[in-house]
Amino acid sequence: MFRHLQTLSSEDRRLRFGTYMLDMALEQYVDRIDLAHDKVFGVFGRDMSLLGMAHLALDRNRRYAELGLSVEPAHRGHGHGLLLLNRAKLSAVTRGYTTLFMHCLAENKIMIHLARKAGLKLVAEQGEIDAHLELESTSHAALAREALEDQIAFADLMFKQQFKWLFKRPSAA
């Protein structure tokens, strides 16, 4: 995760986090992700590099799920951001969360476009945008869809890993 965030330009980091982030701050952010409760999703390239990631921070007390995501510039425009957003939304639904929330700078046109496309309601205030979506109730269909998506993602990762192993260039001795 840290390596993916580290590859983002300073401007992309500012748009992702709402402020400029040095490598040390990114490392602290990644270290603070509570993997026992929060969810992290990724889109991996054929070489197993992380092209995009979403962090779904789950507030168990208020039943809110806050989403932050990023996609490397060279891989934008291929649907990865919307895929990550929809996967995070499904995960929040199946865990019984009531609201999906995103926060971004008003100049972050890509995130605003994704939020609108995913049906989030936008509220602009003082150069920032809050986007939220009241989530549907958990259903058997949502649980089955999440299980299926998990299996497809797992198979995709295994194929990419095998492809990487099979076509790895031998190192010079």
C-alpha cells in the first residue's frame, strides 16, 4: 500500500488526502489502517503491481463507512476507480453499514465524477465536497454477490501470480 501511495505525485497526494503528504506521513497513514476492522481493496496489474487501492474506514459506533481511493495516473480512465468504489460500497452494505461517505477537494474532478456515477449525493462547502450515500440493507443477494466477487478477485490474483512466475526472466548468474 505504501509503495502505491508513494508513487503518486505530490499533487495527486494532495487531491487524495486533502493536504500535501510527505512519505513519512503516508507511511504513518498506512501503519494506522486497522486491518482487523477496516477494509482495503486493490487493483493489481499483470506484474502484480498495485495500480489502485481503496481504504474503507469503518466507524462501528455510527455505522458510517468512509472511503478514500487512488489510482495511478497511467491507469486512470479504465474503470478501476469505479470498480474500487463499488466494491467498497458492497462491502459496507454486507457489514450492515448505513452510510457511505467520501470527502474530497472541490477541484478533484475525478472523484466528483466517480461519486456522481456511483449515486452519491454531493454537498459543496468552502472548497470541499462531502459525498454520501444511504446504503441499502444487507440482503442474501448482496452477501452472495460479495462472496462471488471475492472468489473472482482471488482467482484473478492467482492467475496473475502464476503468469508472473511463468514468464519471469532468469536472473544473470
